[in-house]
Amino acid sequence: MWDYTPPEIIPRNGIVINPAKTCQPIGAMYAALGVHRCLPHSHGSQGCCSYHRMHLSRHFRDPIAASTSSFTEGAAVFGGGANLKTALKNVFAIYNPDIIAVHTTCLSETIGDDIQVYINQAQVPPGKAVIYANTPSYVGSHVTGFSNMVKGMVKGLSVNNNHPNGKVNIIPGFVNPGDMREIKRMLKAMEVRFIMFPDTSGVLDAPLTGKYEMYPAGGTKIEELIDAGNSTVTLALGSFASEDAAQELRKKAKVRPLILRNPIGIRATDNFLMAVSRATGQEISAELEEERGQVIDVMVDLHDQYQDKKVAVFGDPDIVIALTSFLLELGMVPNYVLTGTPSEAFAKEVEQMLDEAGIKGRVKAGGDLFTLHQWIKEAPVDLLMGTSYGKYIAKAENIPLVRVGFPILDRGVHSYLPIVGYKGALRLIEMISNALLDKQDREAADEDFELIL
Amino acid sequence: MDMAINQTDFSFIPEREKSIRTKGQQMQAIQCQADSVAGCVSQRACVYCGARVVLNPITDAVHLVHGPIGCASYTWDIRGSLSSGADLYRHSFSTDLREEDIIFGGERKLMRCIDELAERYHPPVMLVYSTCIVGVIGDDLEAVCRLASKRHRIKVIPVQSSGFSGNKSDGYRIACEVLLRMIASQERILYQPFHLNYLGDYNLAGEAWIICGYLQEIGINVNVAFTGDSRCESLLTAPGAALNIVQCAGSMGYLAKRMEEIYGIPFLNVSFLGLEDTMQSLRRIADFFANPYIIKRCEALIERELAQYGPIVKQYRQHLKGKKAAVFVGGGFKAISLIKQFRELGMEVVMVGTQTGRQEEYDAISQLVAEGTVILDDANPSELERFMLEQGADLLVGGVKERPLAYKLGLSFIDHNHERKHPLSGFTGAANFAREVEQTVCSPVWKYLDGPIHTGRINP
Ligand code: SF4
Ligand code: SF4
């Protein structure tokens, strides 16, 4: 099976085969779930909302609540204003969230609905809030949608009321709740006062209690989002998912933005912690230094198992950039690097990293998995890293797949554990070396089969 | 233990009231087939979704989604429908409309994409799905497809499935129309007296293969399944069949009716869920052909299979007796079968809901279930939660969106939708089902729920 991919690269002029991205609203929905007692609202037909909830549900293995404007033909012709106003009224009355985060879909964007105007006209009960983001899927990808909704939080809520709070804002990017938890743990270890948004930990990795909570305990509080305007600095992790919101905070509330890579691997985590330390004057705690030392120890122990192996990496731009950098730290050869999100900056940044490492690789933004498969057919790699959609290539070409990123639809636990920070680095090293060694063991001839590796 | 099911005061959307009934209390007709209310956390899907799930198992066709990327991404290989050969249908093809296409129209890009796909894959058929946005920007799908058909000498068929133009059921109907187009042929129809078509089985986990195996054994050939492991060529043999049997009437009832009108093929509604229904359905099919050889073989098969699988089901029944099930599935017909199947397992169904059930089906459900059973059309998570807890269900049968909800409530769960793990049809399927139910209902994991921190659950 899966022999529809010819190795020779034929130029393509439009068709996308086996996408490596999806649409904006799902990113916006995910971001909104990181606000405490927030119900994401999809302004469009019910189908989109249903797909987005289903997809998130599969990745997180948790219920995803979101409401929809349920467009019908009438709305598509006359505009969705009435639908949105009714929806907001119904949602507050019935599901009683503290805040509704409206995102658009391709349909409501195309018919030109003006969300701001509709929200102004809607009855919002006192003490409740509505924020929104425009998320047309014919621009960018799900990462763009995430970024837009985070920006929408700032736009809709954050204010500088001249009461500096001495806190650091952290925008963690489109990562798992496990990663957000880890970032918070590191900050707490340094005794840093911070506001993190969005924060899906405690929402999408909430414990099972035998009760369904539409709004679990986690998520950034509205007051915190407002207060983010009074913080000293915003650390935006990942330029694609987090920079726009940080810039908006600068514009709106004069909070200094600092754009960093996602803290994946040694160097990026070092940089993150040093930036935090510089911004707050807090020292990097001994606990974290110890963790760093552990990772180095493991790298020394295992480097001969993964060094010089060729890797194909694909997924969302921020994660892929950070991962590529980590793979280079490990002495691996990430020679195919691809994201589905369209962008010019991506290729530049990755190419520069590869150049510095003396690697001649292939890099593509706005690509699909058909292209990645063709590259691999032309010259194979030892390891594939990316989402579950990589499993077809992995099977066809007999390459181990290390699952990272979004979505992961065929394995569990991934959303609870980090890939960020030193702990995340340890976990990645374990996943990478195990994947390579499992294959080696499975395929070893009897005489080469060894107990001690 | 605290008996309050939830502190939330359930004030329902008034419009929803007509969609919920409790047997024995109010017996008016249920309101179904209504569109979801704006602002509802509805589980309902769109026209495209309905059309796509029905057509997706045509394995050697190119399924091209004309629209922005998302609609294609979410439907990439999610159907769980198995193929015995071709796997082109497991690839995701999208025109990935961008901003400029929205402004200037997407027809040219669509044409380019069709050209590229036709040249690369030479598929016998290409299905081009329109999504919401295509309906709005006004691309003439029909015209582009007609031109492409001529240019490439293959069938390029538009599927007019703009999501907002209805709900999933409308998508089913549109898919049936497309299927009618696909089976139409210029050649003379070759009538085959002992052949039938199997409608409404999507070969999830290989289920259609099981049923086709039974039929073959008793001397009946299956021309094609609509749709499961279906190739474009085999679809062309459909008009020659002597009979259509319909498993999922929700999606395929329309096709059966139309084929009766056009080709004069009668149809039988069947169900292969559970021992009882499987047995009955096979007998009804054999009776239809009224051939002593077929009837004899049919009885022999039933006897053998019952001897093999009956005891297995009985064995599980011992562990499951008295447990309570909640059912929330797509079609009403499946719900009916499940109610009967749970009866075989000694379990009572205390809540039944469907997404696309029709009035006749709700009436049939009402007849079947015990007093006090809650019946609902469509449902949001709070409704599902409330009724499952109130009714003391031990198990929920549902689809992908219900699984995490059930688990959060500490209830066991069975996927009776695209994500089923084992075939659940036929005699072996009944045994699989019993085993799956037992495995989840009696799992040790539920013991850990009642820890010191555990609160709010009704069942001790
Ligand atoms: S229409 Fe747009 S928003 Fe809806 S699923 Fe498709 S791509 Fe996503
Ligand atoms: S855009 Fe329309 S067709 Fe596509 S998923 Fe949404 S509702 Fe369905």
C-alpha cells in the first residue's frame, strides 16, 4: 500500500496532496480553551465546529466544548448577524461561561460578517466578556488561527492602567498542556511572578473525577488577561504562534516584547531561562541547573546511538524550528525540514541553521506530506519526526516515527508530558534513541542481536 | 453518597424541549430533522460530512475537496473503511483555496488540480466536493467537471455538498444522487437473478466482508456494497441485481427507493447487528429468493454460526445482566438494532438518542424500550450527561465526540462509529460486541474512580 508517490519530483500547480496543516479556526478554538471558563464559539456552519471539536477531541482524548452559529442558507445570503446575536444570548443563558471567544470560519469571512459590530449590538450580561478573532482559513494555517485568537485576547481585554504588576507575560505558543505545565513549573522554580496565556493545562489534561466539567479548573483568568497590560515584559515563545499578541501588547499597553524560540533542547531552554532571569532579576534555580546537567549526562551516554542519523522533521513552524535546532545540538542531521504553514521567514531561519551546521538539506514552507514523501523516496532518512500523519510514510519506507506536534491521533499520553525545558529534552532523547534502537533490535540478524547497547 | 447529579441548574434551550421525550410521560411526536439552534453545543455535522462518509469508501476514486484546507484535512482517512486493494481514497486531495481564489474565483485552480490528478493517477472516477465557501463564491462546479470529463475521458462528478445547505442527512441524499450517476451506464444491463447489492455497510473493520461471505456461502452473490470496498467498475454492475438489501437506511434508504424506481430492484431493510437480527435478516433474504437450495444452506449456516457464537454471547451475558446502557448514534435504525442487541446481553437501554433519526424510527424506538427511557433527537453534552447520570447508565455507545465525555463521567464506552476496533456485524460481530461491552463495563479501571477524592457520581 501507499505506492502512489513517485520519487521524481513533478512540479505541481495547485493541488495539495496529504496536507501538513489544517485551518485557522481549530487553532483559535484551542487557544480559547486556554482561558478559564471560556466557551469557544464558531461563527459559521455547524459542520466546521463539529470537525474542529472532533479533531481536538482525538488529539487530547478529552471532551471539547464549543458552540456554533449554525449557519443555514439564509445566513449565508443575508449575513450571520442575527445568528451570532442569538447564539451569544443562548450561550450565556444556557452554558454560563464567563467569556465567549468568537472565531470566524471561511464562510462568515467570505460573506463579510463584521464581528465587532455584531458583538457591540449583542446583549452581553454584566460581568461577562466576549472577545473575537478573524480566522479565515484561506490565509495561513491553524497556527495563524491560534496566533490570531491570542492576539484577540490582548485586543479585547488587556489594559495598562498604570499599576505595574512586576510580572512577566508568557505566551507559550501552540503546544500541549504538558508543555504549558512544564513552563510554569520552571518559572515557579525560579520564583518568578508571571501571567501565562493561553494556558490549557488543567483544562485539557484535567484529572478524571467522574464529573463532566464544561469548564475545568485551569485556564488563564480574565483578570490576568486584563492585567497583562501592566506587566514588565512579554516573552513570546515561537514567532509564528505568539509574536503577534506580544506586539499587540506593546502597541496597546507598552509592554516590552521579547520573541524567543520555543524552549526545546538545551540552548533554547538556556536562552529562555536566561531571558526570564534577566527580565526579573531572579536566579536560575539550582533545581533547574541540576536538570540541565542530567540532560548533558544523558547526551554523553547516548550520543553514539543517534549522532549523524538523518532525520526528516515536519509539523508546525515554531515547533519544527526549535526541534531542528535541538537535533543539530544532538549531532543529528535534519536534512528534510517541512511545514505546511505558508511563510517566507521559515525557510530562511531553517536554512541558516543548516548552513551553519554544514548540512545540505531541503526546506519547505507551505509544503505537504506528498512532497516530504518524494524527498524521502529520492534519498532516505533514518528517522521521521512529526504528527501522526507521518505514519503512512513511516510504514511505506520502514522508517521509525517519533510523534511530536499536533495532531497525534493514534497514541496517548503525549499531551500530558512536555517536550519543552530540560525535562522535555530528556523525553525527546529517550523517544529518539528508543525509536532507532527498537528498529535496530527488530531487524538485527541473530548474530548481531545484542543485549547491551 | 450525594445524589445531586450536578450543581448546574439545567435550564434548557426552550427550542430543545421538543426534541426530548421520556417514554410513558408525554407521548407526542418528537421534533427531529430540525436544524441545530444557534448557540447550541450541537454534535451535528454538515452536508459535506454526510456526503463524504458515504462516498469515501469508493477506493479507486480520487476524492478532491474543493475548498480551503480544513474541510479536506479533517476527512483524511478517518473512515475506517477497509479496502481489498486500491487505496487512492486514503489520500487527501485539496484545492487549498487561498485568498486570491476567494476574490477571483476558484474555477481555474480547480481545473488545474483536476488536470494534475488525472495525469498522475488516471483514476476511473474523480469526485469533486464543494464546501461552504464554493457555494458562496459561485464557482460553477458542474461546468468545470463537464469540461474535465471530456478532456480526460473519465467521469468527473461534482458533489454539491456546501455545508450550510442542510445537515448530514442532506449530505447522504446528495451522495445517493452521485452514486446513481456513477452506476448509470450506456451498456445493456445484465440481469443476474441470484445477485444482490448491499446498501449501507461501509466495510468498517471489514464488516461487509463478513456479510458477503455469509451470502456467498448460501449461494447469493453480492455485486457491490454501497459503499464499502467499492470500486468504480463494480458499481456499474449494481443495476443488474435482483435485490437491494439495506443495512443503514438512514444513509441509503433513499438510494434503495430510487433504484427501485429506476431499475425496478426491490429492497429489504436488514440488520446484521446481534444474533437475532442477523439470523432474521438472512432468513428474509433467503425467503426472497425462494430457492430451496438457498434456504437449506441458509439454515445450515445459521445453525453452525449459532453453535459457535451463541455460547460466547451467553457467557458474556452472565457478567452483563442488569447493567444499563445509553445509546447515542447517528441513525435511528442502528439505535433500534442496538436496543435489541443489548436485550440479548441482558442489558436494559435507559437512554436513546440519534443525530439523524426519522419520525418512524423514533416511533419504533418508543415501542421497543421500557417505560422511563429517555429518547432524544440530537443532543448537547450537558443533556447527554444529565440523562446518562439520571438514568444510571453504566455504558454509552456513541461516536468519537462522546467517548471522552463518557470517560470523564466514569462510564464505559463503545465506539459504534468510524472508530470501532473490531467488526460488529454478523454472528462473529455479535460475539465481538459482547466481548467489547464486557471488557469495558467490567474493566478494573472503574474501581479507581471511587477513591477518597471522588465526588458527585450516582452509582456506588
Ligand atoms: S470551511 Fe474553513 S473553517 Fe470550515 S473546516 Fe473548512 S477550512 Fe476549516
Ligand atoms: S465549511 Fe461547510 S462543508 Fe466545510 S466543514 Fe464547514 S460546514 Fe462542512
